[in-house]
Amino acid sequence: MLPRHNDPIAAIATAPGRGAVGIVRVSGKGIAQLVRALCAKDLKPREATYLPFKDAAGSPIDHGLAIYFPGPHSYTGEDVLELQAHGGPVVLQLLLARCLEAAQATNADGKPVLAGLRLAQPGEFTERAFLNDKIDLAQAEAIADLIDASTEAAARSASRSLSGAFSQEIQVLREALVHLRMLVEATLDFPEEEIDFLKKADAFGQLDRLQAQVATVLGKAHQGALLREGIKVVIAGQPNAGKSSLLNALAGAELAIVTPIAGTTRDKVQQTIQIEGVPLHVIDTAGLRDSDDEVERIGIARAWDEIAAADAVLFLHDLTRVQQADYAAADADIAATLQQRLPAQVPVIHVLNKTDMAEQAHQACTDQLALSARTGDGLDTLRKRLLEVAGWQSAPEGLYLARARHVEALQAVQAHLEMADEQLQAQASHLDLLAEELRLAQLSLNSITGEFSSDDLLGVIFSSFCIGK
Ligand SMILES: Nc1nc2c(ncn2[C@@H]2O[C@H](COP(=O)(O)OP(=O)(O)O)[C@@H](O)[C@H]2O)c(=O)[nH]1
Ligand SMILES: [Mg+2]
């Protein structure tokens, strides 16, 4: 464990700015003396006590509630003190400074009241909770995800992950995997009987069932990751096709400027909308055409950058102009470039806009959608299509929030189990290779809940938290 994990830490736990209440939090091993120095009395564990928070000279900074949670029954698993004061930035800064100062002061035996108390890094309280086995890594991530949740569905699923629903499923997979590994490792010690022994012990069936279970969990994790991260949808097309109008219609607000003048949109405009709780980051771009205007050209280059990073592209066509030869030719050029620049798995949805102006009702073919950004006709079909493209299967009950990291780890587990399966099915099975694949599968599985995680990974995860959490 890094030495910094032993220091006592302090931080303002509430959001910066003004609020009715603000909280300063201290965590460390053996902070009872600091509690006494700050509160001028011993506090009953986990009970709120109303008292003055005094500065070194004895005059009150504020009055408020102090709560002492002796470890291990606390958020971090260490001793924790929470001071609830009025939520002004200056009051809280003074209170925080007072904690640091009181910790440095020496007591009767000439030692500091609480040696080494320092300001906490972002996420450090939660990191301690993880290191002290109060929660596993997937739950720690769920705390940040709950705080960051942008939709109700995301918040509810994060809360389910936090209470351990996701970790529980990983645990079930791990037990099945460990069982199979024990079987294979035992067989390694008795090479004569090898494969017959494994057959009798139903190793084939166990591996099959495990693969099916992993596939189910992966499916759910994928949905959970979608809820957390959403997908990036870029609207592209020629000038005046109605791209900005479509963004506005989807967002239900006038975000992008709409005019009949070609080349109005020069820089990208982005808005996150939600459909059934799934966040979609929709990006309106400059119309694609050859332009002599320097600013517009930069806008068009940016549009192509956005398109290259999209999860899905809405390619807009203006129904009032599709019959014109030069318009159709320019659309064909864009389509060709799209095909060149986009990875094969990124879907392009062709959207025929301005149905309200089209002379005859337009029959869209299967890979096309017809709508009117002006009247809103056909928008619902587009929304459904976007959810399909995102891979959203309308929320199964009990969904938990997951991260791309979890999905990748489960995919790695799946790949190792497939290789293990190949070894098992092979004419001349190499049991040592089989054992190795199962071991690697378990390492990947463990990385989700943090049974095995490098300090680097922990650094990345916890540094994205807010300070005081
Ligand atoms: N009739 C009709 N006009 C539309 C529709 N969508 C956009 N327009 C008009 O087409 C013009 C260009 O729209 P805009 O959204 O700025 O196109 P962009 O250049 O692709 O962003 C504006 O005059 C819009 O009012 C539609 O669905 N029906
Ligand atoms: Mg525009």
C-alpha cells in the first residue's frame, strides 16, 4: 500500500458555493484526540452534537453539528469526524484550516494532536473505503456514477450497482470459474487420467454454462454502460438540409441557429438529449460542401472530425432538392466519403427531411427515414431507430450501471473462456494451456471488483471523483 494511504485526511465534502449546510470531513486512524481538541469534549459515536466550532483563540467560527464515527463503522472504515456548519465557502475554509491547525498543535506529551493530517485528494475518502474493504471497486465507481448520473434511469441503476447487484453477479461467475479451475488444476497433478477425468467431472458442461452466464452478464453490463456513457450521434449533410433544425427539434429547444442561408452553421453545436433514459450526445455540424470561405472551411473540417468519432451518423437529405442532379451528385460524393472514412460498424442512417414540403408522400426504403424537422412528423420513428442503433433493449428490470472498463473486462473473460473451450475440445488437449486461459479469465474478472488492480488503475478511477468524496 502506498504510504499516502496511511495519512489522516481532511476536506470540504459538500459542493463548492453557497448552501444551507456544508460539511467538513476528517478521516484517519485514531483521531479521537483531534475530536476532543476541536469539539472541547468527547462525542458519543454516531450521534449528532450541537456545539460551537472554535478557533485556536477560543472564539467561535460557527455553530453546528459534529458527528464522530469511530472505525470501522464509518464510510472509510477509519475514524471519521463530520462537522456540519453553514454552507458558505469562507466558513468552510476557516473550519477546514482550523482542523489542520488543531492537528498540528502539540498536546501534553509534546506530540502533535494528529500527526500528518493533510488535505484529501479527489476520491480519497472512497479510495479508503475500498482499501478497507467497505466496498469493492465496482461499488466505488458506482458512487461516482450516482453523483454524475444525468438521467433518472442512470441514477437508479448506479444505486443498484452501489448496493452490490453487479458485484454479486461477478461473484457468482467467479465461484463457478474457481470451481472449474480447481478441477483442471487437480487433473494436472494426475496426467494419466486427464481428459477422462475431466469428462466425468462434467468440466465440459461447467465451461458451457459459465460461458452462457458470462454472455448474460456482459449483455446487461453493456446496457448499463450505455446508460452511463450514451452514444455520440453526428448530424451531417449538405447546407440547408435542415441539420440545425433537426438538432433543435430533438432537443426541444432553439440551440442552433437556423436560416435559409447556406453556411449558417460554422462550428459544431452539441446537446445531450435523452431517449428512455439513454443519453445521446447529438452534434450538429457545418454543411458539407466546397467552400471558399476560410471560416466555413474550418467548420467543415471540424464536421469531418466529428463524423470520424461518431457512434452513429444521421445523413440528412433535403426532399425538396433530391431530384436535382447537382444536389444528388453532391449527396453521392458525401456518401462515398462517409464510406471511406467511417469504420464499417458505425451505422449511417439516411434521413429524408422536409416531408411537409415534399409533393408526394415519400416512401422511405428500409435504410431511410422520412421526417419533418419543422412539424416534428416522423421524429418518434427516428428516436426509436436511434435507440436500436445504440443497442438499447428497453430496460430490463434490475439493470445496473456499468462502465466501458467493465464491458472490456467481461469481453476479455469471454475470449479466454473461448480459448479454454478450444483446448478442451481439441484432439490432443493441452491441459496446462487450458489452466492458463482459465487463470487469465479470472484475473480479468477480478479486475472488475478490484481483487486484483494495479495502483495505476486505482489512480485513474479515484482521481475522477470530486474532492471530499
Ligand atoms: N419546410 C421545411 N423547412 C425546413 C425543415 N427543416 C429545415 N427547414 C428549413 O430549411 C432551412 C435550412 O435549415 P437549417 O436547419 O438551418 O439547415 P442546415 O443548414 O442543414 O443546418 C431553414 O430555412 C429551415 O427553416 C422542414 O422539415 N420543413
Ligand atoms: Mg445548420
